[in-house]
Amino acid sequence: MKIEGSKIVLSFSNIGSGLVAKGEGKLKCFEICGIDDEFYPAEAKIENNKVIVFSDKVTEPVAVRYAWANNPEEVNFYNKEGLPASPFRTSDLY
């Protein structure tokens, strides 16, 4: 994870031949946390096999989580081989 202004850039290992958003092409189930310790639904997009996460509600991000729910619906973050990303968070503090 790298913070770049109001965005967080996520890098992954073991991505196979690349990352994709299945379906309509827009990543879903991402949330971003600011310095207020509150998570908000986030926009997320894939660029150069990295995921850029951001929200208009968060200007100073500190953490990201993906599919962080008991039964997350509409998960669509996969690698090109068809393997889904597991739910994750970038910090144990949030």
C-alpha cells in the first residue's frame, strides 16, 4: 500500500497474468478509511496491475479494505486466470 495524496495505491504479488474486474469492469466492495477512523465506500480502478482506491469523502486516507463483510455481495476482483481476491484489509488497526 502506498498513499498518494487522497488516493491509496495497492500492489499485489502472485497476480498471475494480471488483474481484472469481472462484469461491468468497475471494481466493487472497496472501502477507504481516513484519519477520522471511518470507512466509506470507495471507487477503485485497475491501472498497470495496481488498484487505485479513492473517495470524495476521504482526503487523507490511511487504510483500505475489500469485501470486508460477513457475506459480501458483488465481489468482482479477480486475476485473469479467474481466481478471486480474498477479502483483505491493509491495516490491523482498522
